[in-house]
Amino acid sequence: MNIDQYMQTLGERARSASRAMSSASTGDKNAALLAIARHLEASRSALIKANASDLATAQANGLEAALLDRLELTDARIDGMLEGLEQVAALADPIGGLTDMCSRPSGIQVGKMRVPLGVIGIIYESRPNVTVEAASLCLKSGNAVILRGGSEAIQSNQAISACIQAGLAEVGLPQTAVQVVETTDREAVGQLITMPEFVDVIVPRGGKGLIERISRDARVPVIKHLDGNCHVYIDDSADEAMAISIAVNAKTQRYGTCNTAESLLVAKDVAESLLPKLAQAFESHGVELRACEESLRIISGSASSNVKLIAATEDDWYEEYLAPILAIKVVAGLDEAIEHINHYSSQHSETIVTEHHPRAMRFIREVDSSSVMINASTRFADGFEYGLGAEIGISTDKIHARGPVGLDGLTSQKYVVLGSGQIRS
Amino acid sequence: MNIDQYMQTLGERARSASRAMSSASTGDKNAALLAIARHLEASRSALIKANASDLATAQANGLEAALLDRLELTDARIDGMLEGLEQVAALADPIGGLTDMCSRPSGIQVGKMRVPLGVIGIIYESRPNVTVEAASLCLKSGNAVILRGGSEAIQSNQAISACIQAGLAEVGLPQTAVQVVETTDREAVGQLITMPEFVDVIVPRGGKGLIERISRDARVPVIKHLDGNCHVYIDDSADEAMAISIAVNAKTQRYGTCNTAESLLVAKDVAESLLPKLAQAFESHGVELRACEESLRIISGSASSNVKLIAATEDDWYEEYLAPILAIKVVAGLDEAIEHINHYSSQHSETIVTEHHPRAMRFIREVDSSSVMINASTRFADGFEYGLGAEIGISTDKIHARGPVGLDGLTSQKYVVLGSGQIRS
């Protein structure tokens, strides 16, 4: 069987399994999640052994340290997988609920029912725990899933897959509801993203390059998350202590996350008083500042001149550093801040610090990003912090799902009409 | 300027206008809709003159009668356009509303705000009234729109466009919020559907060929409506009179619409008694029946043997006739009906006629179509009948919008976080 035929076969099986999954009971889906957790628990040593084999190959291939770390399956990470399964089992079932039912003049009742999307294709790199995480969200939302992990994690993913299969079989749900692609051939991805007859949506999780390539070549819809160039705007009516606290938290609480602030905008009228204090705070965190002309002048003339400070270039306003670096710009006020953000941001998450109600309202209305915030750190832009219970990714698209994507993002709504014999006249 | 540059210019202008439109007040948007109506009213003779020129060209080019009819702009059709504008002005503004706000343990409040998609590209054929209809829905939902009508309607569309421009200008909204493509070059479409930087979603309205071509080539999301192969399933517990009434209405109330039934499934246990009566009813409407072996036997052995009756082929189960033709199949019961529909239907609209509650519930849960109905004619699958107030199309996709698409389908939701200084710990 060549790659195309192999992927078609996976696709056909997934489509068929998705029919059964769409009407699987909440009890069966939860039982399967817990059974998978039991099988993972019972297979700890097999999982760690398979993972050790992946790690050895990866090391021999010279994989860099950060990727090796992400690839590693420790006991703590397996614990995390088990907890995740229990959490997803505890979430409310999104499927089948009827909403917005209302009576129409014709006598029919019209509303919506939440239903699974069908078959989800997930393409990811390194971290083998994504295999369990993604599978659990797809199962709970009544979908079938085809998982294509990185070639460096193939042994680990197959060991995990065996546990998932065993869990599904135990409950009597189709094992083909979760299929891990067993070839490392790159053509498999090309085929997976161009089978609209078998796959309803693709969720790529990985670097910007991967996501851009998949979005370009896909023939099915893609729920994609590109970069997170997030902004903090400090208005001239901001509470000073709050402004410093939010700016520092948004930048420094974690550097490598997509909801970390990368640019700080400060209103002109408070720049002279606020920038030196901000510079001092960032200095204590070892954050390098890339400053516009105005902020460069203010900061370099201030006491905290030990901060790492260089002049920003046009490129800095676009940059997602994912590092202890922050771009700083003085803006005239709200209008310029909104204009700057709508021009340079990646439409991920932005926050305003202000005590001024109308400006706060304008900010959340006019800033065109997936999360807009008032007086809160951008670091809150996250499925768990938002109460979604789980997160398959953060969408920077506007179509279908925007912002953190939970179980609902893996579902659709169909119209339901309840009649008692009505015909159209 | 070549076509690519021309379309890029339209795109840039639309993107810029979309910013202003997204924060336009409800009052301004409604005032613009009513101003457009006044300008159309004042330009009746100019519209009819421009349309006459299109009609003359179309006749000279040998356009078929049905298309000529759709192209024609009569006084009654202009009245319809004015009414449509007033109706859209009367609809609630979908934009800006905050929903689902809830408090999180961190102290932040999280919810969603409905926002425009940005720039919509609409590609359509013949009917010039679509120009006004589509523009009005895009305006009301705070979007900018680029309209690409058929080349046969170019004069009419430009005359309508002039009225729209005048209406927008009168209210002070950007005239570039609605742009009609002024070239009939086919390359313009190719460019329109491949500018993700300027266009957020494409809505093609027209024949299946047009929609398939656009879906295949587009580099932006497409809200598409392919065909409507709708089913009526008569369960063995159906009320006989209701079953006949719904089957006849679903097939015969209008033949050319996408929510017209094309296939009738009848449960085996009631086929002997019901099919002869159904055949009689369809005979009186001059409907040709394409029958499976079993139904062929029953109907041809019955009294109403004057009905046009031929044996169905496999192709008939897939067919959208848009004509007085109906495929009929006897099925064992609910399971086979659901299986048949999920295999052959175009996932548009399907109805079950039954008095049996659990089967009705299974039908709406397990049938994977955009509208699923109990004891009602498929002809109800329509934005106006569902109470959406307007309809930009009917989506047979699952992503973003499914079923009749009203104003909400031209919007997205962003997350809003209201804090009072919260930071992430």
C-alpha cells in the first residue's frame, strides 16, 4: 500500500467511526477516557521504554536540547496525561444540547443542536502528551481523529496509541475513532490535509513555519494559531502601580508563551513619569528594552540607566520575541494605540490599563484581536483561565473559532425544526 | 492598472473601510440603509435604463430565457429592493453585544463580544437585486464588501452601486465600504479569492460549478452552499394524512429551490398502504416518480397507474432534480433511512414524519445535515422562516456557519476580559 492509499484508508475508517462517535453516549465517552487513563497507568514502563528509544534516536540525530526536553516522557508527565483525561471526562458533554428553540408564526419550533464536526486531523511536533490531550478532546466532543505526531516521537506515540485503542475497545467504542499515523513519511501530511471527503478540519500545532505551510496547502478548513505579538497599552488615566504590575506580569511571568506581551505602548502624558519606573522594573527582570526615539530619550535620561536599552527598528513592532525583550513606544493616546495595534499585532491578545471608562470601551470594541482586555494581564488569554476546561489551541482566525478553542471549537450547530405537520404555504 | 493591481486597490480600500465600519454606530448604519433606499427610489428610471442595456446585450448574446428573467429589473423588483433595505434596517444590530460574561477564580470577568468579520467578497450571477441585498447585510453587520456580479448585469450593478455610494456618502460612512468590481474580466475573481490580506471570507452565490471552482481555488474561507438533495422519511408510525401532506408540500410547493425534497423514503410496513395514495397525490401534481424495485411493484400494481413511473438507478439517489421528479425508496425502517440519508444527501435539509418520539429524537441527532426536522416540510429551511430576518445563503458546511446564514454568519466573536488589575500568578 502506498502512502496515499494508506491515508485514504485511515480517512475512510475515521469517517465511519465518526458516525458512531457522534451518537455515542456521554457515559460511554467518559468511560473510554477513564479506561485510557487506566491503560496508560498500567503501561508506564512500556511508555517510558518506547520514549527512551525515541530519545536515543533524537540524540543520535543531534536534536537540540529544548526539543529533547519536550520529547521526554517522565513519570510526572504521564501523571499529567492521566489528570488531563480525568479533567476532560469531568467536563460537560458539549454534544446534543438543544438551544435557542423558539416558535415561529408558521407554528414550527426552530432551534439549534450542537453536533461534532466529524473527523479532525491534528498535526503536531515533539511532545507526545499532545497525543493523549488531543485524542481526549476529540473523543469527548464526539469526533473521530487522525493524529500525525512528529517523526521523532513515533515510538512514544505508538505506545500511547496502543493504550488509547485498548481503552476504546474496553468500552465498545470504535478503535478507529483515534488513529495515529504510523508512517513518518512527509507525504502523509500532504495527503491528510487534502482529503475533504474524509477530514472536516485540520488543527496544526507547532511552529509558525509548519502552520503557514499547512494553511497554504490545505483543502480543508484549518483552525490555526500563528504568532502572538501581544500589546499592553498604558493610558494616561492608568493607575500607575497597576500599570507597572500588569506590564511586568504580561512580559515576564513566562517568556515563551504566545500570550506574553511583546510590545508596550505608553501614552505621552504619562511617559515621563512612568517610563523610568517601568525601566527599573524590567531591569530587575533582566528584560532588554527596544525603545522608540521618545522612550529612548526618557529612559536613558533617567536613574535606571543600567537597563539593557537599544533603539527599536520598524521590525521590532512586528516581532514575537518569546524572550526577555520588550519593544516600547510612546503614543499620543488611545487613537494611536489602537491604530498601532491593529497594524502591527498578530490579532492575538491586547490589554489596556486605564481608569477611563469610555476609552476602555473603545479599546475593546475597536481593537481587532481575539482577546481584548481591560486592566488585566495578557497572560490570562488561555482556555483554562477562561474556564473552557481544556484547550486545543488558540485561534487567531476569525472564522469558526477565535481565541482559545475548547470543546465547542470542535463542534458545529445544526438547525432543528420541531413541527406537528406544518407545511409551507 | 492591470487586473491584479486593480483588485489589490479595491482590497486595500475595503480593509481600510472595514475599520471604520466595525465601529460605526447602529444609527449611522441604519440611516445609510434608508438613504440607499431613497437614492434607489429617486433613480428608478436610470436603473431601468441601465438594466435595459444589459438585457439588450444579453439577448444579443443569446442568453436563455430563465437567465434573462433573472436579470430583469422591474418596478416590482425595485420595490422589493427598497423593502429589503427597510427590513434590514429594522433588524437588531448584531455588533458590539457582550454575552456569556462570567467571573473566574482569578477575579477577571470573561465573555464574548460579537464583531464583524472584516471584508466580505461576494461572487454572484445574473440577479442585480443581489447587489443591494448583499450590500445591506454586510453594512448592517459592520463589514466592508467587494461585490462581483455577473458580466451580463454590469450596467445594472453599476447603476445600483452609484445609489449605494450616494447613500453612504450622505451619512458620512466610507463609500469604499461597498465596492462593485467594475471589470468583467474573469481574472478579477481569481484575484478576489486569493487575497487573504484584504478579504476575510468569500460568499459565492450561484450554480454548483461556480461554487466548486471557487472553493477549490480560494485562499480564504468560503461560506458555500452546494446542492440541496433533501429527503422526506415516512416512518411506519407516521400519521398518514400528515405524511402525504408533508411529502407533497416538500416536493411540489416550489420545484426550483434548494430545500425542495428530491427523495422520499418510506418505511416497509406502511409502504403497501401509503405508496398508492402518495402516487395518486403526485400524479395530480404531474410529478414523475423514480422508484426502487419494491415501490415500483407496489405503485404499478395500484389503481393510480397513470402516474409517470420509472425505475430508479443508483444515480437517482444523488440527484437534485429541481424539477417535478421524485426518487422513491422503500426502507426497512429508521436505521436504513438514516444510513441512506447520511450516504446520499447533500447535508442540506431532511425531515422525518413520525408519531414515535424516540425515533424522532434519533433522527434529528443522527442525521448529519444542516437542518433536521420532525413532522415539518423541508421547505421551511430558510432564513426568513427560521426568523433570521435575512439570509446571505444556506451553508452546507460545518465550519463557522451551518444552515441558513443570517447577519450572525457575517460576524465573529472575540473574547473580552474585564479586570481590575489582575495579573497571572
